Amino acid sequence: MELLDYCRSLPKVELHAHLNGSLSDATVLKLLSAKKQQGDDFSASAEHTHTHTHTHTHTHTLRMFRILHSITDNLDAVRTITQDVIQEFASDNVKYLELRTTPKNIPNKMTKKEYMDTVLEAAVEAMKKSNIRVCLLLSIDRARGVEDAWSTLQLAKEYLTHDVFGSLVCGLDVSGNPHSGDLKDYLPVLQEAQKCGFKLAVHLAEVSSNTETLAVLNSGLVDRIGHGTFIHSDTGGSEELHTVVRKQNLPLELCFSSNIKLGTVKNASHHHLGFWKKENHPVVICTDDKGVFATSLSEEFFLCAQTFHLTEGELHSLCLSGVDAAFLSQVEKQRLRQEVQKELDSLKGKLACQ
Ligand code: 5GP
């Protein structure tokens, strides 16, 4: 099998995917067409921007998110995107998906609870149609302030005792513009979240921010790091940060195309996957925003394999490290591990020599 086909066949685990950033062009065009039918004249320019620009500066990406959010501002659209995104990951042979999204309150359209209920209902429906297990992380947007974070945690707590959604909500994510706000202000919220039993995935050192990153890591609240680009000293981090991450053995969610397209990493061969792989540190390959960065999890595996000359065994280990880092109970992890291992065994020896 050629490398890309082989990556498509791998049984994969996706742990870092933002719902609204994961929309395929097909889904976006479907939603734009629905907006047009409702007589929304904004849609023509949005369509133009979506289909005709593919640069990825931070400003452009923020603009992309504004457009994406404006076409997903109603519950029908939220249901559609959730089902489409899950179906697309399942078609890419993703066995387990942790999808993250920011609950949104849009006056006269939806409350945070309605938004999240709709995502969860759609996830349940999508799982019935495909062989994929999905869990949800509620995202705290660091640009929206601490009050908003408390209300997101309050909503997450409401699901703890829910008979269906209780097992689907597995944790919280902290994301949003890394230049906005200070993560240290959010530590009391994260402390309370941990007390309630939520696992925490935090975007850290996505841009150079040593003081903030060290304070958050020293809190001992983080279960997984999103990006972690500026941690080791070669990339502008520090020995101290590197040591803390090693000591806590915190898995890193690595988003190759996202980092390269946004320019936080100089080029493919400078990606920090190379550094952490040499250290044998737990890493998981993820898409971040497969729609915005025009990628898929298979393509991310392919790019990493090509850049770092990964062997078949290393690709298999990467699939299994996704299982190890999942926010699942030990029993569920064991079940997932068996399923993934079985498919990996059937692929052994099938990768053509690179
Ligand atoms: P949503 O939470 O609306 O489903 O997904 C889009 C949101 O995810 C963005 O508005 C942003 O807050 C967050 N997001 C997506 N990609 C990134 C990223 O690469 N870094 C950070 N820090 N946040 C992101």
C-alpha cells in the first residue's frame, strides 16, 4: 500500500478537533445556500471569501471563524454541522473522536444550553449511523472572559447527571485567541472543573508565552496540552517548561498543518513533533480545524510520516498513543485499544517501502 492509502486505512483517534473549524467545503456551501434561500444578502460575500481565499494569517483565520460562526448561528445549522463533521471523521476511519466546541448564546436564536443540547443530540444520532465513538469537550474561549468560563462550567456540570449526555461530556478545553486575556485568570475555573471530575485539555504555548504557560502547568490541572509549540528551549520555550512537561508526562496534541499554515512553525521539518519524538514523549497527531486548514486526519499522518520518515511501527504507536491519551475510563480505553490493535495487526507489513 502507498503511504497515503496506508494512513487512510489506519484506525485513528482524533483528540483535538474544533467543531466550527472542521466544516468541509460541502457543508459550508450547504449552509450558505440555506442562508441565501432565507434572503440573507451577506452570504454572497461569505461564499466568495470561503471559496476564493486560502491564505492563513492569524487575521484571516479569525475572519474565517467569524464567517463560519455567522452561518452556524441557528440550531438547524448546529445539528447539520455536528452530523456532517462526525460522519466525515468516521469516513476517514477515525474510531474515536473527541470533538470540542464553545457553547454559544445568540439572543433570539439559542442559549448555550440549547446549542450544546443540539450538538449532543446530533452526536448521538451520528453515532447510530457510523462506527465511531464520540465524546464532547466544552470549550472555554479565553477571549470571552472569566464570567463566561464560569457559565460554561456550570453548563458542563448540568450534564454530569444526565442519563444520555452524561457519558458523552468528558471534559473541558481552553482555546480562543492566544493573544487575548491571561490564562492565569482562568485557574479558579479549571480548579473547580477538576474537582467536578472533568478532564482538561488546554491550548498552551501556542505562541511564545513562557510565564503564563509555566503558571498553568505548575497548577497541576492540565491533562493534555494543545499545540505546545513554544515549550522546549530550541523553539523559544525554556528548560524549565520542558522539565515540567516531561515530569508530568503530559501528552501533546500536535496539529501539523495548522502550525505550519499559521506560521508558528517555520516549516515542516522544524515542527516540534521531531523534538518530542526523539524524547519518546507521548504525542497525538490531530487536525485542529480540518475545514479551515483543508486537511484530514489521514493527511496529517501522511505529512508527519513523510517529513519524519516514520516507520510502520511508529505510525502504529501514534494510533495507540491516541488511545492512551483519550479522556475515557480505563474500561472504555481497553475496549478501544483492542479494536484499534486488531485493525493495526491486519495492516502489518502492508506499507510499501518508502
Ligand atoms: P467552535 O468552538 O466555535 O466550535 O470552534 C471554533 C473556535 O475554536 C474558534 O473560534 C476558536 O475559539 C477555537 N479555535 C479553533 N482553532 C484554534 C486554534 O488553533 N487555536 C486556538 N487557541 N483556538 C482555536
